[in-house]
Amino acid sequence: MRKMTTVHLSPPPDERPHGEAINDHTVVRLRCSMIVFRGDRILLIRRVRDGRPEWVLPGGDPHPGEGLAACARRETVEESGLRAEPTRCAFAFETIAPAGTNRTIDIVFLAEHATGEPVGSEPALRPQFVPVTLLSRLPLRPPIGGYLRGLHDRTLPPTIPFLGNLWRPGPVPEFRPPNSVQTADLPRPGQDVT
């Protein structure tokens, strides 16, 4: 059973009719996926949804207390049998149901390499490496084939590093400027820096 986070969304006060209560409940689902290239092929999972076949990246929802990269790693193993290390964040996207009541935010990681051959461990899922050149002809969900080709062909800008969980207990450490920065050049508390 998936545990979903409920976020209450509402238009800004100046866009609400006078006296309207804030009661819009939108379910926001967080998902983590992994891009695994092997030469000119990409790992995809074939599944059947509503009686129709479709292809997706390996991925799923994080377990309570599980980090995003750890989720992408675990889901890739569970759905394909491949061990891959998510090292960079390729991109993020959202999907919103037409009624606006369900929203999914997907953080998509790029793996350095994967060991082994894909093996389906779930009966409804069939993992396999698919030629990147076929992406435009597959029912890919969501339709991100162009972005995947751009990453593979390096025609898109480089990915960004994923810094992971940066929460630390206790107070935030005081900022110490490097030796090359003069303290007098730093903004003072409350000083406008624009």
C-alpha cells in the first residue's frame, strides 16, 4: 500500500472570493526513477496498464525514512534485478491529473553503470534494454523520450549533482568565509544584497 503525502493547496488570498475557506486537498505523490544507459540502449520496464502495454523507467515511491537516491536504487533492483548507483539528478518533472486532485513529482536519477542482466522479479513487469533510437516509437509514460535521447546523445545540458539529505541535527554551523574573501566585503545582517 502506497503512503502518500497530502499537501493542502489554495490560490493566493487575492485570487480567492471573499470568505472562501481554504479546503482544497491535493494528493502529492513523490516518486524516484533511474535512467540506466548501456551503450546505445536504455533500461525500460514494460507493463500493461488499463489493458494497454506501456514502457516506464524503473522507479517507485520512497519508503518512510528512505532517501531519494536509495529509493531509485532499490526500485531498480526490485524491478529489474540490476544494481545501479544513482550519481546525478538528470531532471525532475510533475504530472497533474486533469481534475487537479492528484499530482506526482518524479526525481529522475542518472546511473553511472549497472551490473548484471535485467531479470523480472514482478510478474506484471518486464525489464529490458531497449535501443535509444526506438524511444519515439514506444508508448513511454510519461512521454520523456526526447529528454532521454538528449541525455544519451549529450545534446542536453549536463545533469546536476544530487546532494542527498543535508539535514543535520543541532544548530546550523556559522558561515566562515574562505581566506580570499575579506569580511568587510560580506553583507551585514539585514543588508540588502540586490
